[in-house]
Amino acid sequence: FPYTTLFRSPDAPELHRRCTPAVWSRMALVLNVNTKRDTGRSAQLANIGAAQAVAGIVRSTLGPRAMLKMLLDPMGGIVITNDANAILREVDVSHPAAKQMIELSRAQDEEVGDGTTSVIVLTGEMMQVAEPLLQRNIHPTVICRGYARALDAALGAFASISKTVDLKDNDALLSLVQSCIGTKFSSRWGDRVVEMAVTATMRVVQEQGSHTGEGTVKTVDIKRYAKVEKVSGGEPQDSRVLRGVMFNKDVTHPKMRRKIVRPRILLLDCPLEYKKGDSNANVEITKEEDWNTLLRIEEEYIEHVCAQIVAARPDVVITEKGVSDLAQHYLMKANITCFRRLRKTDNNRVARACGATICSRTDEIQEADVGTGCGLFEVRKIGDEYFAFVEECDEPKACTLLLRGGSKDVLMEVERNLQDAMQVIRNVVLEPRLLPGGGAAEMAVSRALRAAADRATGVEAYPLRAVADAMEVIPRILATNCGAKVVRVLTELRAKQQTEGPTWGIDGCTGKVVDMNAKDGPQIWEPYAVKVQTVKTAIEASSLILRVDDIVSGMKAPK
């Protein structure tokens, strides 16, 4: 019966009596025959199973003894990595909860750059410990409320055990990046990658006025101003951070200079060629002299533009648009080196490195727009490609990291590791606090949550204890991946944390319980921002997924 008919008919009571529960269910929701639907407990258990399956993929990639995953992407390329975000990006899943989990690692990578594996493993464990609570008929809302209390307690515990770091202490920054790089493939490159990450990140730090107008704030834009340039061949020892930038271009005219000391650099984003009409314009010429006049006007325009450039006395001109043959001739006669069709991002980096300003019109060029901060400009050939180097800059606020190595796959993985390491330094610059690594912080939070659960009353205590159990998954996997006896190591770690303090954790290489603060210890410290973001994301995501009690997925109709 139609819904409106049922309640507007004079026979409504009789119709209501004749409607069986099956009829009511058909009236309530009408779905396509090809739609799959899970409701209630089965939907929650399916979500928990999907979360555990995704966590199981990356479980073995945590810690310094992590295994690598080899993936074949849809284009036929091979990806070899232990970065959870890079792995899950290539995995094709159909379950909605699994898609949500993959989204978590991407969000973690964009937000803080590190901890992508930890957040997936921790979220999967949070979902797993909620399953017994659901089977005891504890309502998901009660579990989520307990998880929110656990998050507040965890953040308080993190704040109490954190320590501040001095950004001028280079050794502290190096050991911090070592704890990030130590779990990656590039740890086999030694300290080279660590030093490159610290140097590059500190070079692009800038202080700007705050939006409130009081004081200054630090900004670290790694994505725009710290470019990684991969060049196959050579030795890994040849990799370095340039005191300036480089880009993959050669001069437009073979007679232009390829090496200039203390050059004056002019950056443009306008074409050095005659403007073509926006629409198809036809010109009818009746006299032969008019054709010559048209050509002469074009040449005079180019000559006028080049004269305005020459008046600024630059040694190097770089434009994002095209340069005509005639313009090349005039610039070469004035002994000016020219580059064309440079990418906007590269042009911005050159501007930050040499202190130039990008000009949009040649008739607006001023002396202050010309960059004079570069010490050496040179075009060099590396392998089969020509690269222009803008080096030895006075105060570069942008840089290029030149990576050399045997194969393309190795360079791709080292680049991913470098990006993670630079993000770690960026987090510390913005939030100069550290937490002990090796599972020490997680175990300390677990102890704090157990104490909070003892103070809680009734059903509220169960979710707190569940989160406390889930937090132990990080030290447990660290011990598992390095082949230690897990139960014995975790028992020893609990005892040490109880008696000695929260800085005791697991050395992921040897599987032994060590003090992270000891002078002769491994000195594994992690950024406060990464740990806090990991726990926040894991608890909030698991709370979101646990509240789902109905999954409707539209499947494709069979052909």
C-alpha cells in the first residue's frame, strides 16, 4: 500500500491491522535487487574484519627490521616500499570500511608525513579490542564515549612525558631523523640521507608575521621549495643538498654563456615572442608593401621587448613562456643567457634562492626585481641530460636535493624516505617537543589508561582498558618484527616502566628493553606532533567506524 494512502484512508485502522511485519519492512525501504545490505551486529563485525585485514597488510612494515612490499601498479610499474601510504595507495579494495582505513594513512601522510604504518596498525587494533565489548552487548555509543575519554587521558600522558628540543642543537635533530629513517630502506645509505633532510628543511624555514599581527610565526613549505631531483647513475655518495636550485633545461642558443660568476638573474612569466590573436583573425592585403609592414611591426615589437630587458642589465633571463628565434638573437647579441618554458614551481624556487621577483610585463622591470644573490650559474651535463645550476647563493630560502643512485626504483624509495624525514624536521620546527620512541610512549599511555580505568566506575571502565590493551600493539609488533620473544620482552618492558620510568622502550634492532634517555642507549626520540596525530586519528576513526550499523553497497548488475 502506498504510504500516503495508508494514513489518509478512512479504512486506515483496518489496513494497519492487515499489514504484517514483512509488509512494513518492504514499505520502509525499497532497494535495488543488485544492492547488498548489512545491518546491526553483522555490519559492525564486517567493519572490524575489514579494518583488521588492512592492518594485517602493513603490520610487517613497522620498525627498523621492517620487510618491504613489492607491488605492481595499474600502469605496469613496480613499487618497492615499506611506506604504508605508498602501499595502500596501490591496493584496490571494495569494502567501505577498508577504503576508510586507506584514507587514514593518506591523511596522516599529508598532515605530519610520518607514522602512516602506526596509524593503520593502531586503528585496526582499536577495532579488534572493541569486538568483545560488542559481544557483551555494550552499546557502540558507550564504547565511543569511553574512547573519547581515553583520547583525553592519552594526550595528557603524552604532554607529561614529552621533552623540548633546541632547534640549534644539530646532533639532537640528526638523532631524531635517524629514528625516522632507521625504519626505512634508505638507512643502508648511512648518515647521508639524514644530513640532507636536516640541511634542506632548515634552509626553507621562514619567519612571517602572524595573522593576529603580534609576533612572528615560522613557516616550512617543503613541498614547494625543497625539490628532490633524481638522476640515475653515479654513486649515492654524490647526493647532496645544493646551496641553491637546479632545473632540467639547457640554454636556448648554442652561443650563449654556460658559466657566469655572480650573475644578475631576471625572471619573467611573459612570452618573448609576438602575440598571436586569441581568435582566428584573417588579414586581407592588397599591396605587397603591407605584408612587409606587418613583418616589420612584429620584429619591432620583439626588438622593443628585448631592449627593455637589456636595459635592466641581466646576465640570465628565465621565462615561463616561449622565446622566439629573433628574441634569442637580440639577447645573444647583448651577451645574455636565456631559458624558456620553465615550470612555474621551478621559477618560484629560483626566485626564493637568488632574491629575484617574477615580472609579468617587460615594461615594468625595476632594479629591485633583478636577483643578485646567486654566486655561480652554470649549465652542466649529467648523464644524457643538461641541468642548469643556480648555486652558492647568499641566503637561499629554497633548495634542490640532488639524488644519485643505481636504479630508478631505489631512487624513488629514497625520495619517499627523504620526504618523510623532512616532514619530521618540519613538525619539530613547528612543535619543538619530543617523545621517547621504541614503544615507550605507547606503553606509558597504556599505564595511564589502566590507572584511569581503575578510577572509572561501571561500564565506562571497559573501553578505557580496551584502548590500554590496543596501545601495546606497537611495542608488540616491534618485538615481533625483530624476532624477539614477545611475551618475555613485553613483561620486562612493563616492569621497567613501572619501576624506572616512561623512557624505557624496545630497541627495534636487537629486541632488548633499553632506556631511550641513556647516553649509551639508542637515543630513539620521535616528534610529539606525529605521535599525537597518530593516536587522535586512530581513536577518532575507530569511533566513527564503530558507530556504523548499516552498510548499503550498490553492486554492479550482472552482465
